[in-house]
Amino acid sequence: MRGATHARWAACATAVALAAAGCGGGGGDGGGGGGNAGVLSSSWGDPQNPLEPANTNEVQGGKVLDMIFRGLKRYDAKTGAAQNMLAEKIETPDSQNFTITVKDGWKFSNGEAVTAKSFVDAWNYGASLKNKQKNAYFFGYIEGYDKVHPSSGAQSADTLSGLKVTGTDTFTVKLNQKFSTFPDTLGYAAFSPLPSAFFSDHAAWLQKPVGNGPYTVDSYTKGSQLSLRKWDAYPGQDKARNDGVDLKVYTDNNTAYTDLLAGNLDLVDDVPAAQLKNAKSDLGGRYINTPAGIIQTIAFPFYDKNWDSGGAQKVRQGLSMAINRKQITDTIFQKTRTPASDWTSPVLGKDGGFQDGLCGASCEYDPAKAKQLVQQGGGLPGGQVKLTYNADTGSHKEWIDAVCNSINNALGNDKACVGNPVGTFADFRKQIDQHKMPGPFRAGWQMDYPLIQNFLQPLYYTNASSNDGKWSNKDFDKLVDRANAETDRAKAVQLFQQAEGVVRDNMAAIPLWYQNGSAGYSERLSDVALNQFSVPVYNEIKVS
């Protein structure tokens, strides 16, 4: 999902959905500045799309979905392990046909029961081509996907033939091939259930989403604040330990950090790079820095033949070797990032597929070799690298400038690389979606679930949901298909590792560094922690 994007932008007047519920005003001050004593306030950014589970593939929208929805599985905040949530059991005789039993007693916040049909209807909606859902690809292994979401032409079916409701609390799933880890993917938000109101009055639901999680949406003013409140009747064991969360929109995380220190905000879950050197002294024990399943990369527009020619592979490799990762992570990020040596994350561990050192010399700083490779590859396309990024958050300008300075020094040309800022994350993503990147661009990945498959398939498989650069390689695709079909987990991991080797050999993207989750919080809060996705475990936070 959601390539570590940390979206933040504003302008209520541009809202086309979700905003109608709140453009007239917010839900009150949620702490840090008075108001509702049991409500905490946290920095946030407006999501790219309306909060439909199958249409959200970035971090900020994902935070909200994680609070208002619960799915069949849920990932343990500390270990990342997939554990049953609404699933009573998931059974399969062959890793291709699954029978899923939903726990009884679960409801949506509007009182409607969560049933097997709630899942089947939601998945059919998410898969359908006509609904244009960003995460439709995640349903691609269910039989009949080629009919409801054909690669070309009109869809010939409205529902997935592989989904069948067999009882109030049971449904079956038939995949188009064996996929041994399919149950582990079902904690991802795209697989959330949906109430009948989503379909009967879609516009009203978009204005005020109804889910089955520990929080409900109280109000939303685009560009200002989204207010969530504890749902007292929530049937799960992970009830909210606070009265609610006010997610306040910031277009500059330095401003959010300043507000935290001033007592006007309770939680910042993305400490800006410029403040990392001060965070420990400013916050003491209220500063968190923990490993997370996030990798920062540089992607390429392979739809531009200049970046997909025979010599371009050497240019991509040369650029990678021109980047002094250690210097940047030490100085810009105060050692809160670790230079990357593969395309996944250390949180997976060796057994989970992490391959420390896989990138080899291609990820080591070697100015002479970098310059040689770029020359052998025919030089920089157009004579200059324009490294595009969104300028509204994430301290991206600082590290983009550092990366370009490193490239310029290595190549002996102070104009070889320049940062190309796009004002807002919304416009940045729009240009990416429209395939208008003028060259390499900032990318990254925050895992959806802790499997090596999730770091590879969504990003590099042909026409995958988050393959923004449109890289395509038949050998990679075949290895991924074989890995997914493998019922022995260890053998599946080995095949995925071979697929990652293809990514390396082609330098399909430049891995930069593994990112820790960072956060700072006010004295009002306790029991603050980040999960392995670097997202605060909001429901566990206590407000004094």
C-alpha cells in the first residue's frame, strides 16, 4: 500500500467527497489546547482519495481506515503477525479454495450486523473495473477477476465468480491459482467489510463513513481536521482507551512539531528531519524511534524510453552508486535511517525474506564507478536528472537536495541533478498517475502486511497497483507467480528472494534507506507506541 507517502495538503473548496460533512466546522478542540479532555490531537494530512477501503493506498487515509474498520485478520502491533480478528476460522484443503467463517456478534456502528455478505459485497465492489478502486489489484487472485476487471475492454461480469456466500457467517473463496499466504493478506484495509448503506446511499456514506472499528467519524473539514470519537458499543477486545482522536491537517511537519512543544498538539507521528537532533532533549522519554516496515526509494518512469533503453540500466546503477547513503542518513536523519542494501525491510528478518547486502556494490558509494557507468550507459537522459518530490511534507527537500549534491559531486557536474518540487502531495500523485514524471521521482513503501511478497509484487509486478513507474519483467512475474503458488512457506520465500534478485539486476528502483517510525507526544498522553507500520496504536493511548 501507500508508498510511505505522508500526504498533506489543503483547500476545503476543492473537496469533491468526504468534505460535505465538515466544511462548516470541526468537531471541537481535541486536547493540547483545551476542549474535550479525553480526546487527543494528532498531526495528519488529508488523504488522496475518499475513505473507501479499496480506494486508499497511502498512509494518511490508511490511518483512518485502521481506526474505523476491522477485517478478518489484524496485524499484531509488536510482531506484525497476522491474527484472526473477525475470522472465526479460515480453512483450505489446497491453498486455492478457502472457506471463511465470520465471528458472530460483530456490528457496524450504525447497528447493522457484519455478515459474510458484508465481505463479499465489499470485495466485489473493490474488484469491479467500473468503480475505479486503487486497490482493485489485491482481488486479482480471486477467480473471475479477469471478467470484472479486464486488462482491456469492458467488464463482462459484475461479481467475482470465486466468491460465494454460503451462510449468514460463511463464504467461500476460490483463487485462480494456489496462494498459500492468502489468509495473511486479509488484514489489509482493502479487504474490510462494508455496510449496506455504502451501496444504497454511497454519496452520504462518503460524507460520513460508517465502519465497524473502535472509532466513528464525527466530522471532517478538508484541509483542517478530521474528528473521530470512541464507539462505546464496539464489540471488539481492542476498545479505545481514550474518548477520541482529532486528526489535524498540517502542510509542514515542522509547524506540527512546534505546536507539540507549545502545547497545542498532543502527538506528532512524523518528527521532521530538522528536529531529529533536538527531539531527545526536547521530549525526553516522550520521543519514540522504532524500526518500521518502510523503505525509501527512487523510482523511474519506464514509460519513458530514455529510462528503459539498453544503456539506461547502467545509468540507473551509476546513479545508485553516486549516492552517499551513510552520509545522508547520518547528517540529515541523525542516524534514524539505515542505508538500504535490499528492496524490503529488516523487520521481515532473514526467515521472512530480508536479504542484507543483496544490492552489493550497486548500493555502495563509489564516485569513480558511478561516473563510468553513467558514461557507458550513454549519459543522463536529457543531460540532467530532475528528481521530483512533493514539497509539502516529510522533510523531502532536505534529503532530495542531499541526494542531488551527492550525485553532482560524484559525476563532477553541479547541474547533473536538480530537485523538482511539486507543491502538494495531491498534485504529485496526480502527475504520477498520469505518467507525467519528467525523470526519477521520490518513492517508497510502507508495508501493508509483513510478507516479502508485499514489498515486491505491488511495486514491480507488471501493471501492479503501485507499480508507478510501469516497470515490467517476465522473469520477475514468473518467479512471483511460482512463489505465490508454493505451499511450503520457506520455499515461497526463496522464490520471492530470487524475484528480488531480478529487481536488483535491472535496478528497477534505487533503494535508499530503511526508515524508522518516529513520534513525539505531550505530557497528557501515556501508553503511546508505534506499530510495525510506523502508525500510532491510537486505541491504546491514554489521555490524562
